[in-house]
Amino acid sequence: MNESIRYAWYAVVAAFLVLIGAASYIQVVAADDLRTHEANSRELYKQFGGPRGPILVGGEPIVESVPSDSSSFDYQRVYHDPELYSGITGFYSLAYGQTGLEQRLNGWLSGTADDLFIERIRQTFTGADNPGASVELTIDPEAQRVAYSALPEGMKASVVVSEPATGRILAMASRPNYDTNLLAVHSTTQASENMEKITGKGVSPYQNPPTYNIPQPGSTFKLIDAIAMLESGEYSPTGQVSVPNELPLPQTNNTISNFRGGICDRRGSAELSWIFAQSCNTPFSQAAMDLGQDAIRDVAERFGFNDSSITIPLSVNASHFPTEEIPQATLAQSVLGQVDVRASALQMNMVAAGIANDGTVMHPQMVDTVRGPDLNVLEEPQPEVYSEAITPEIADQMTEMMLEVVQSGTAMPARSSIPIAAKTGTADIGTTGKVNSWITGFAPADDPQVAVTLVYEETDYSVGSQLTAKNLKKIVEAVVEQ
Amino acid sequence: MTNTIDSVETEQPVKKPLRITEILLMVMAVVIGSGAYMLSGLGMDQTLDAQYWIQLGVMFALAIAFHIVLRLRAPFADQYIMPLALTLNGLGLAMIHRLDLVPPGTNLANNQLLWTALSIIISMAIVWFIIDYRHMRRFTYVWLLASAILLILPFLPFIGVEIYGARIWVNLGIGSFQPGEVAKLTLAIFFASYLSANRDLILLAGRKLGPLAFPRVQDLGPLVVAWLVAMGVLVFQRDLGSAVLFFGLFMAMIYLATSRLSWIILGLVAVGAGGVIAVNLFPHVEARIDGWLNAFDMDMIYAEHGSHQVVQGLFGLASGGLFGSGLGEGRPDLVFAANSDMIIASFGEELGLVGLAAILLIFFILVTRIMRIGLSARDAFGKLLAAGLGCAMAIQMFVVVGGVLRVIPLTGLTTPFMAAGGSSLLANWMIIGLVLLISHTANRPMLAGPMVNASGAGGGAAVPGQPLEAGER
């Protein structure tokens, strides 16, 4: 029997060798592949529980990681004033991943960016936790607060405030918003309950409305039309343009009329400046049909339309002006900021800022400085020209016309001791009776410090139009240094 | 000395070993177990609380008690086996404690410590009270009956409980118990007892069919019945792991008794055929094979009864790498059943390949020592029982660790001495007590002359080859 016991023992030896071989393969040879497998949540857990750099506004953290009592996660991500900042920070959630700046700046915040390589080596030897880099935003906390106060509760609205000469975003807020902290909880079951609560209220925590939503821009798009008209040389601010009450659309039975009758219908012809201030429709539709689709599209694209590559570093949903050829009738409606023309609040703000900055559109930017754990500056984005959209002369003419909008036109509630240049817009949303109410402008007109854009989406005309000019004035007066 | 076994030695005193090796190893075992317990607590940011000192005290007391029992009752027993089992048990306790500390927190370590104490006490009782293990072979069919009853218990109303789809538990009121674990031991005793008595008949009274010799049906009959009972019950219990283990035990013991490799090959072919039928007949078997082969398919990972558990275990092992995260520093809790079926993955993650290989080596040495007792035992029953139990432990290790490491499909089996659960601990410590007894009897100095019969208790008659084999140790 001893022989069979010996042979059985050989089999046991073989079995254990197989096991140790398999363990070696898994833990050494295949370990890297397994660590990076898409179903492997361990790295996420590791990062999630680890420290992470703060996001700062005006030197104060709006997002930071604080030590946590939980023994499976050493840190808890905490969001301050989430209603003000939820859109731009996005969330950092175990259950739902990352969005917003938490996602876009993850390399810096988590300390995994290449520039932090030396820092990581140092920590390997000192055994310290990798705290990640801190990111200071260009947001001005006061401007952010004022801008946010322009958005009444219960509305779907966005606001963008920027510095025309640099492209720095001073404020960017939206409604509806949510409490980011609800998604940052460690418990995934709690997070999913909270997620249901948030989405149940009709809020999408995945998007930042000022850069993601692209409602129809309405008459604010006439800024583009007017530029195309002036560039053609056939129009000037003081030149007379005919103002028909109704404009028949070619090859259709439809007509274009001026907005709810009103002041435009009382004049047969008027100066372009007046037409612009009163936002008459028919002259712009006629001009667009005369100039052609490409002329309008060209101007729009110089300001950023149809460009899906803009990041600030939040990604910006591309605003849209048709590139494929459209019928004249459609073009006549499109140039009024209707039909297929779409713009984000940030896009319209780039238009106003470009005009304010003598025709040069600066690339919008939210990051001021990135600092390593030892406070050395790792990155400091410099102002960057997005495009030389228009000549200074045309920019001046546009500024004059936009001043007229506030002085005697559709944005009169924005009249202020500070010279404000602006353009309003109201886009009908199909036949719903609801509108998107817009205003975009800048101030002071002679030395622009801020460009401000407000949009109230899917609201009643009577509500939205009351809010735009009034709130533009409020923000400008709070932010502009006199 | 007053007991009957040692009566031989009172006539002609033989120097008893002082079991110094065992004392040293035993202290090491307690230090390793308690050290791991402490480190895992510290890794989880706990202070050294009363629980730690209780654990250290209990383990140390149990070790000393066992050592004293062995000195008094089985002084010639193998000195490595008890410390090896104690080391594994201590490490298991440490990992269970560590996983207890994961919020929201459980308290299984105390329960496990209680079962450890109970199991070791029963193991000591086996050494103390079973005067001569060879008497057990007289009750061949009692062991078969006992095995059958143990396997049927979970099906009885009121006490039978189904957990995770396997009906292998009984509720004792104070906790659940897996009688199948103990059936492993009783079945091994039955096989050893039957085969040691009928070995020659099976080997010689058969007929030849070509190159193969087959035993008579009536000689294999009881074995087949035993096997069918085990398999039948297991099929209904849906416990694939135990089925593989019992079948492996059956095959191993037949081979150990007969040295007929051809029968093993035939048996494996039969299993292969049975496996193919099972895959096609039972959807849960097919799902398991599928989850094994395509474990890393995203669909498979998230499927119900998919490969999530084994894949999470592999991720844990990979994150541990060569040296591991350190006790309390990894996330073994991400794996389902991290403190029982998957405890090997938990160790691999926190102690790394180095630690996992060390644990596997401890198991290997333990199995080797047990099988070595089979070599040195002087009677066929003892030989078969020790070697068979060693093989059973090796098979169980291969099934459970192989499942975790994806060498074979994952089946639910406990890791001996480590996994949380009292029944497994109890059964394995009972095995330790039994093999220590066999070892003592085997190593006891044998006196020449008529005294052989005094210790042989009639065993020699059935196995004519014995006196020759007694010499090889």
C-alpha cells in the first residue's frame, strides 16, 4: 500500500504546484491586465477613498476632501455652496463616476497627472498620501453669488459672466441645480437613492446647462446677422432699411412678421440702428436672403458656432448654425434665431465678449492656476485668442447699436449709470406658447470689463422678458468696478 | 501510566519524546495567528482591545492543553501536525476578524473563536478517549449509516435550511451547521474500514477483461451504494463542491487500497461522461462551466449567477501582487464570501503571492505529514484512513483554491481551518485528532515477540502483508 500512498502524494505535489503556478500567474504575470480591467472597481475605490485636491474660488475651497470616520474610505469629498457650483464642479461619486470639473481636472486633483510624477516619486519614499493638486478657478465668488441670484427658483435658467479681454469666466451658474454632496456619499445604495431623488425633480446632474443646453437664441442671433450685414458694405448703422410688416417666404405660403406687431409695423423704413434696437424681424430675414446662408454661417462660425472642440476645460456643447444648404424660407427664419439655430449661453456670451474686445474673441477659460501639494504653480493658463472674428471698426459700430438697444430699444430696463451694450432675444418654442428669453451684453461700453449672458428657458414671455434686462443691469452694477 | 495502550511500556520503559519541536512550533503558530490578528486590527485603525487579548489567551490555552493531552496520551504522535493546523486556524481567525471590521461590521470572529475552542476540545477528547482507533473498523456499516444520516439531515423538515441555493445546512437553534463536513470524515472511516477488510477479495476475486481486471460486483457493492448515496444526496442538495470532494475521496481510497490506476482512469472517464450529462441536464451546472470559461465577459460578470465572485477574487489577488497590501490595507470585502469560500483570495490580496504561497505550503506540509502517517502506520485500516484523509484535504484544497484561482470552475467548499464556519472547523480538527492517534500508534516503539498481538488487536490477521510493512517508516 505504501507505493500507492507515494504515488498519491506525487499527485498532491502536482496539485499544489498547479495552485502556486496559478497564483503566480494571477498575482504577477497577469496582475496589470487584471488591475486595469474595466470591471475592476478597486482603483476607483482606492482613488475614491484617497485624498484629492481641492477646487478653489477666491482662495476658498468650494470642493475639498476631508478626513472621514468611515474605515473603508479615509476621505470624504465635501462640496460647499453646491447650489452655486454644482453645474461646474460636477460630482465625484463611487456609484456614478465623475462629471464636470471633477472629471475634466481629475488628473490634477487625483495627483495622477504627468506633471505630478516627481511628487509621486517623493511620496513613494516618504509614505505620505498623495493629496493631489489644487485648482483655483477664475470664478469671482461675488459675481457668482450675484449672477446666481438672477435665476429665480423653479426656472430653467443659465447665466455666464466673463472678462472680454481675457476670456476668463467670472461666473457661471444655473437652475435647476442639486446638492452635489448627495452623490458623493460613500454608500452606493444611499447614492442611488439620492440620484433618484435628484433626477425625480427633473434635474440632470450630468450636465452643466450654461455649456450643455443649446436653446434657440432668438433675436440675440441678430448680432450675427447685423455683423454680416455691416461686413457686406451694403449696410451701415445709419443707413435706411425697409421694414415690411410681412415678408412672404419664397416657395411657401408662410410669411414672416415682426414680433407681436408693435413699434416696427409703424415704420415703412428706418435706420439699421433703430431696427436693431427694436429688434424688427423682417429686415434681417430679407437681408439674410440677400446675403446668403454662407455669409451668415461664416460670421457665426468665427464666433464659435459649429465648433465642438471648445473646452474651458468643461466641454462645451457645439452651438449650431446649418452647414448644409437650406431653403431661403428656412434661412429667413433661422437668422431670427429660430428653427435649427441653437446656441449655448456660453456661445452667446462669446459673441458679446468678442464685440466688446474690439472684435477679438478670447478663448473662454475657467482655470486660473493649478498648484502642487507644495503650492508651486504647475499650470497657469494664459489668455488665448479664439479668433479675430471681426474688425475693430465693425465692433465699434456694433457696440453703438447695442448701446441703442438699452437706451431706447428692447432692453430699456437695463439703463444704468454704467453704459451697457446689449441685445435681447425671444425664441418661440414651436407652438408651445413658451419662449426662451435671452439677453447678452457687456459693460462699460467704452471700456468693457464684463460680458454677461442670461437665458431663461421654456418660460412665459411675460415672465422671461421681465427678468432679462433687469438682471443684466443688476449683475453689471455689482461686478463692474467704478 | 495506567491506560491500556501504554501497558507495554510499563513493563519495559521506553523513553518518551519530550515533544520539544511541537512546543516551539506551537508557540510560533500562536504568535503568527495572534500577530496577524493584531496587525489586521491595526490595519483597520483599531486599538488593541479586549477581544485581541481574549483571542491570544484562548489560542494559547488551547495549544498548551492539546500539547499536554498529546504528551499524556499520544506522546509518539507527529509533532508538526497540531502546530500546522493551529497556524492555519489562527490566520483564518485573523482574516475573519479583519473582515468583521469592515462597516457596517459583523462579529463572526468571536463565533469562530468559540468554534475553534469547541473543535480543539473535541479533537483532544478524541485523542483522550479513543483508546485504540483500530476498534473503529469493527463498525463498518455504522459509519456508512452515520454518513447517510448526516447527509440526509438537511432535508428533514424544521431543521433543514437552504442557504444560497444549497440545502446543506441544519439549524441547531444556536447556529447553522453543515453536517456534510463531518460526513467527509465518517465516509473516510467507512471506506478505510471496508477496503482494509475486503481489499484482497476486490483485488483477487475478479475476472479479467482484456488488459483490465474487474472485481466482483458483490465486493464493490457496498462501496457503490455508499457512493450513490453520497452523490444522490448531493445532486439534490446542489452542492457541487462536496460532490467532487466525496467522489475524489472515493477514488483516492480505492486507489490507495488497490494501486489499480486503471480503475481510477475508468472512474474519471465515468465522471467525464457524468459531467457532460450534468452540463446538459442541469442549467446551474452549465451556468457554472460557462462562467468559468468566459469569466471576463462583461455580460458574464454582471449576469445573475455569473462570474462576478470569481472575477472580483482575481482582481483582489492581482491588486495584492507579489507582497500584498498588508493586513487591513486592501479591499477583500469587495469579494462575496470573502471570509469563507473566498478567504484564500482575501489572503492573496493582503499578504500577496508570498503570503499565499506560504499558506499553500503550510497546507502542503500538513497534507504531507498526514500522508506520511499513512506510510508509517502498521495496519491497513490506519494506513488507508490516514492517507485517505490526507488526500481528502488535498482534494478539498485543490477544489476550493483551484476554484478561486480559476484553474477549475468555482464550487462552494470551505478552506480547511481558515474559512468562517463551525462545521468545517470541527470536522477538520476531528481529522487532526484521529491522524494524531494513528501517528502515535505507528511511531510507538514496537516490541518484538508475542507483544505484537497486544497492540495489533486482531488487525494483523486480515492483512497478511503487515509485519513486513511495519518496518518501513
